[in-house]
Amino acid sequence: MALLRRSETVIAGILLLAMVLIGTINPAFWQLDNLFSLMRSNVIIGIMAMGVLLVLISGGIDVSFPAFAVAAMYLTIKGMLALGYNGVVLPLLAATIMGLAFGAVNGFFVYKFRMIPLIVTLGTSAMVRGFLLGVVGTSMININKMPTALIEFARTDVVTVAKPDGTTYGLTAMVLIYLGLALAMHLVLRHTMIGRSAYALGGDPEAARRAGFDLRKTIFFIYCVAGALAGFAGLLHSGMIWLANPRDFVGLELDVIAAVVLGGASIFGGRGSVLGTMLGVFMLVMVKNSLIIMRVDTTWQLVVVGLIVIAATALSAWRDRRRAA
């Protein structure tokens, strides 16, 4: 009975029903190439969602991660082209460190000045995007100029299937990276002191301080990890789509926050899980994918995402009130 009351079980049940409904309306949903495409679409949003989950658990809201992701991605690609470097590991490490540094700025202002995380991240997002477009450049780097090693890495498939016409499709190996990062986040949240301190901070900051948790260390860890994941995801995204666009990821914060809240995380902090977040990401991506298959206009897709945000937030608030009562 306890298992049935878990939010992850409810989300999984809703997801299964949604899949059956969508598959009944449009049988093309069950085609293997569409399912592989769905998994591919989960990767970047899912990696970013891990960072957003950590921030939400701590009682904050982060809207700066798309700006950090695009800045780390574009600056890294620019640097690779300037140096003539064609590798994978060092650029991914550079983008991750860059995102971590951006996240540290968020952590500094949130802790040092006790500022509201939403205001801080709105400010840093605007500053980073403004610097990127105003100082670094606005030109798109297309496939002809992109580092080939990065593209080849992102094109790696775990499984490849041939169609009757001779063309092939596959399940991207980037899914394994996503699953690995999700597992690492789960272990941190459930089996480390810093993970417990994040939940404690989101539940009651004063009680967490009295319990002996180092809130400075916790806050910096949370925002640095969120920034690092954004930077890593940004460069990975560039390799997967074969271009670097400094105007990318605009509005992505809505999708990612919607997915995390849909996965059972509380907007008031203190609750959330990696499994629930992964289910929320899959559900959001599946809904958007199905709308595309059904040729629904992109403007109406935004309406649907907005409704999901409102419904998920309302459900979260209602559930919190019930528990408080």
C-alpha cells in the first residue's frame, strides 16, 4: 500500500495511461524509431532537470541554467575552433567547469546576501546572455565548422536498426550518459550528508542550521552542480544537433521546471526524487512529441506546456497542504 501512495507510482501510472491513449490515437507512436527519438529527446532536458531538481529540493528556483548552458557551449566551441582542437573529453570538462563557475556566482549571492534564488538567477541569466550576444558574437556555427570529434561522439549509437529501404536509425549512446548522471544524483541525494542537507534546507532552513548542517557548503554545492550539469548538457546538445547557436535554449526553463514539478518535486522545497523527475521529463517530452506527430502548431504546444506547469504546481501545493494538515 505504501508503494501505491508514492508519487513516483502515481506518475508512472499516469504515464502508462497516457502512452496507451496516445498510441491508440496515433499507432505511429509505437514505432521503434519514434521511441528511440523520444529517448534521444530526453537526454538534454533530463540532464538539466537533475540540476533543477537539486535546486527545487533546497527550496529555490533556478531559471539561469539555459543561459549557462548556451554560454558554456558557445564559448567552448569558439575556443576549440580558435585553438584548432578536435577532441571530446577536454571540451566537455571545460564546459562543465564553466557552468560550475556560473553556478558558483548564483550560490554566492543566494548565501551571502540571502537573496531570493529566482531574482538572483533571473539576473545572472540576463547578464550571461547579454555578455554572450554582445561581446562574444551572434553568428551560428554550423556543421561545416563544428569540431568533427564532438559530432562523431554524439552520433554514437547503442543499438542500430536497418529499415527496409536501407536507411538506419538507432538509440543514441547519450542515453547512457543521462542514466549514469541520474544514478549519481540519486546516490548523492539518498546516501550522502550533502544530499540530506539539501532536503533539510528545503524543509526548514533554520531547523537545518540548528541540526548542524553547513548551509554555506550546501548552497554552493547545489548551485555549482546545477551550473555544471547545464554546461555539460549545453555542449552535448551542440554535438547532437551538429551546430552551436548562441540564441539556443530560450524558454527551455519552462519545459525543464515543468518536467521536474510534474515528477513530484515540491516548489516549496524538501521533496523530490530522481526517478520522479525522469518520469516527468519523459512525460513532457512524450506529450510534445505527440503534438508534433499530430501536427499541432508550436504556439499551441506552448499552451499545453503552460497548462502542465499550472496543473502540476496546483497538485504539488494541494498535496503539501494535505500533508501539513
